[in-house]
Amino acid sequence: MIRLQKGPEPAWLTVNRAQKTADYKNAPRGSKPTPWRAAEIVLALKEECSKKCIYCESTIDDAAYSAVEHIRPKSLFEDLVLEWDNLGLVCPRCNTNKGDYWTDDSALQLIDPYHDVPMEHLEFRGPLTVAKLNSLRGENTVSRLKLHREDLLISRLRRIEELHVRLALWHRENDPERKELYAEDVRDAIAADREYAGVLRAYAHEFGFPSEGF
């Protein structure tokens, strides 16, 4: 998980939010509309998160199922069902694991990568995402979203192995010009739009790669 910036609100949402929200609230249970699936909304969400799950940073392929996440669940906050700041894109696993979870206890609320600084609550140890020892929010986020699930660990490990090759080339090179070329390769591998950027940046930092700008 990395810090994310909210992109511009889609024009479709600005124009239709009030009416579509009212339609949702007035519809009977079991037949609620899903206006957050509008193509303009999904496209804007994919752009701002680089087609990655906002929680686990797994890439969500266009051909795979993705879900528009209501950070404050729509079952409890119907007025926010089309609030732009309340929407994000998530993978099927994180969507299922989170469900309709919400708590008013600020010490247990899940980390919101749009409004929180994830690194204040989480640490990355190789492929592991763990909570900082003094962060209940971190513990609850890792536990509830299952950010230590086996398939996620394997996927992160593969990315780390790929990054390690680039780091080794950079570390061994003494010629300044060539070293900078290898550094560019590393920076490209840990850019914000890369899968598991948080994990990879932490790994690069542990091996002495300059972390300015990340």
C-alpha cells in the first residue's frame, strides 16, 4: 500500500451524483442500482491508481473482475454512495475481505491510502507487509484485508527477485555513467505505477538505493 492522490472528479459524476444517489436511496433492498459502475467512474479510478488495488497493490487486468470500493460502506453511508472521495478500485480478494466493515473507533479504522500515510502504520519486510508495533490501525488493516495471504506473498516475492537483479547490477558498477543507467532501471522498477511499489521501494532502500523522491 502506498499513498495515493485523488484525481479529478469525472464530469459524469458531477452532473449525475444527486439524482443517482437519490435513486439508490429510494430503491428497495434487493434491487438497488449500481451507478458507481459507470464507465467514466471506473476509468477515472483506474487512472489514479494505475490499475492497481488501492489496498494490496495487485494489478487488476482489464479482463479480470475489479470492484469499485466504497471506503465508507454504502450499506451504512448511503449519502456517500457516489461521493468521489469515498470511491476507489480494489481487487476481488480485498473487496471480499473488507466487506462492509466499518468502525467509528478511529484507532481501528482501516488505512485509507487517499487520506492516510500508509507508512505511518505499515512496514515492509521483504514480501511481508506488517503493522508497526504501535499501530492498531495497521494491525487491523493487515488482518482484515489479509495482506499476508499466500498468493500475495508469492507475487511480491517474484517482483522482489526481478528487482534484486537490477539492484545487484547498480551496486556492483563503479563507472558513474553506467551506474546511473542502472539506477534508472531501478527507479523504473519501483515507480508508483508499478505493482507492489511499496514493498519494492522498501527493499531497494534496505540495499542502500537512494530513496529521494519516493
